[in-house]
Amino acid sequence: MTTKDSQFAKGDTLTVTIDALATGGKALTRLDGMVIFMDRGLPGQTVEVKITKKKKRFAEAVLVKVISDAPDQITPRCNHFGVCGGCLWQNMDYAKQLEWKKRFVSDSLKRIAGAENIDINHPIPSPETFYYRNKMEFAFGDKHGEIVVGLRRYGTHNIVDLQECYLQTERTIEILNLVREFVNATPALTAYDANARRGYLRFLVIRETKHTNQCMVQVITTKDTTNGDQQHRAIKQLGQLLQERMNVTTFIHSLRTHTTQVAYGEKTFVVLGQKSLTEVLNFENNRPSLSLSSHADGFFQVNTDATARLYGEAVDLAELSGTENVWDLYCGVGGIALTAAPEAADVFAMEITAQAIASANENATINNISNVRFVSGDVRNVLSDEPSQPDVVFVDPPRSGMNPEVVELLMKRSPKRIVYVSCDPATQARDIATLSKQYKVTAVQPVDMFPQTAHIENIVRLDLIN
């Protein structure tokens, strides 16, 4: 074993003490004038790691085992912790989680955006730290001829056959157990093998509403095989069982032919119930509640009550007076646009997915909001073609951030204020670095949507430099 006093190389095993956490949750320590990034771990832990990559100034390693715990480490709640890749911070006190998430935001803005001397508000905590998710994506697998269903084993594609999980509700595990029992008792159903590219069952997606008592279960399979009729009947029987036993309000069967392991079906069939779920966001500060409908493949934030805090805070930071022409880029099913609408003159919102825009229009009708116009299309094209001029722009792009062309087009429009919502402070900071040619950061508010993980949602307000 290589010690701290010596040089090290790829393949070596080291015993080190973790110094800190890097943005995104990787652990790090400093040794021989280099930074070693580890795939996981907590500051203060003494760990054994194996070096997987060594460059001039840094190295990467995987944690092999924990030799001694961190002084402030707590006991994780879940028996699958350390094996399952679902959440990696259950052994960290929640207050400490928020401290590190604030540091991630600060580090990204300083290092990538060059934003110095900025006050960053303490993260708004999630109302719940367990049982907070409204959606989970599980995968099917085969273990010695038995079908298993659960989450990926940390760092691998293998499936942990979940017996408990504290991220979604207790009903999720009951559904999971019932599905596992049914598929193993049905000979026509087999688990998909990604390497061999054969098998039938691929993913199980469970969505629940917090305030309307609705539940959608989606089974994603390959296309029908030689046992197609039997498989199709079995899937319908599973839906009927879940409806009777678990009060599932919507059951969906989707087909996926693409080999990439993504829980998305190219064709979707509503077997039982309605095509969508409707959830209610209950805001603070006397803002009226908002009903939002979304379909099986539509994007909806996974933490319902924290989403209300996120959208409410974003609109508060915009300081709307009722006279502004507001734009919402990447609007999804209309959450931010519809939250802002009662406080703006007009709202123009855009999203590339036609189905999301259909849901957004439906949501405007549900909430009796008439001053919002939703358009489906590529944001770059819409930005170029739209004749109106925005006063305030909300952006909530995918994790990858905005396309550079979108950033440039946005700066040409020169709205007086931009409110940038992001689930990745690093890509957000990259875009802010470009926007800083015309804008200054005037407020930063992290919002924790993902307790027990290293992820953090962040809101940045940018004001046009006169």
C-alpha cells in the first residue's frame, strides 16, 4: 500500500483523509502537491482509495472502503445506503448538506463566472428531507433467473433489488413489491438484458401527486416478441392489479426500441385511467395556488412543495409590478410562466416539446389565466422570430445550460432583468460568464430540491448594466 509520504501512480491504493467536497459531490484530498478527487466520501473520513487516473496536477480515485468515520457523520436511514446509487448523503446531517450546497454555488460563480464579492443567500431548505420525491425511475434486471427491480448499484449498471427507499412515499415500495411479485409469477415476462439486447421489461416509473392523491405507473418494455400477445395481456393484468390493490389512477405501457438505457418510450399507450396527473403548488406570501397537469413523459420538478418555493422565489426576485412583458424560456408545462402571469402584463413562453406546450395551455385554462401565450419550437428560432420585446426574462434550461447562440440572442434583446433558474450551478455559471458582458449579478438564492444528494437548484438574478 502506498502511503502519504511517497509518490503514487495509477493503480496504487492509498489511505487518505478527505479534506473537502467538490461541486457535484465528489470528495477530495491533497497529496504530494496534487488534488485527488474521489467518487464519494465525507470530509473527515479516513478512506482507502484506488487511483484510476493521474494527470499533472490532479488524480482521480474510487473509494474502496471507509477506515474511520467523519467526526460529525450520522447513521444513514436506509439499509441500501452505500450500495444503491440513489442518494449518497444520508450519512451527513441536513444542515451540513445545505452548507456544502451553498459552497458549491459560491465556488462555481467565482471559479467559472468570475463573480467576486457576491452575497449568496443561505439555501431555502426542502420542506421534507425524506419521502419528498413525486417521481422515481426504477429498472428491471435478472439475478440468477429471478427478475429484480430497483435502482442502479453505485458505479455500475447492476440493479439493487430495493426492499426499502425513503426518497418517494411508502406506497412506492408497496407498488414495487407488488410488481416484483407479479412479474416473477408470469412466465411470459422477462427482464431486459442491455448487453445481450434481449428481454422484455426495461423500466418502471412511478409518479405520485402530493395534494391530489393521484398515482401514475408506467411500464416501459421492448417491442412485443414472439410471446407478444401473452406479454401484452400480462401488462394489462398488472395494471388492473395495481388499480385494484394500490389505487393507481393511471397505468401506462410504453415501448422503447432504442438500446440506450433511458426511461423513455418512443410509443406510449394509456392502458387504464387518465393520460395525465394534476398537482397543486401551494405558495407562500398569499400567492394563489397553481394547478399543473403533466403527462407521462412531461417534465415536472420532482419535489412538489420545494417547487412551490422555487417558483415563488424566482418570481419574487423578478420584482414584477404588473406592467412588464415577461418571457419564459424553456417553460416546460408552464410552471414559472403561470406563477408570474398574475403579476405581469403579458407572458410569452416557449418550449421545444409540443406535448409540454399542450399541457401548458391546458394549465392556463385550468387556472383561468389568459395573459400567457405558449409557443412550441426551438428557443433559438423563437428568439429570432418573435417581434415583441421582453422587459424580464426567466430561463430554466436543462442541466446542460443554454446553447451559446441562445445566450447571444438573449443579450441582443437586452431585457432589463434576467432570472436564471438552474439545476447545475456549473453550467449556470458558464452562461453567466458570457452574460456578464451586459449584466451584473444582483441576487443569488439556492433552493434545495434534492435532500440526501449533492444536487442543488439555484436562482440568479441579473440586471442590465446601464
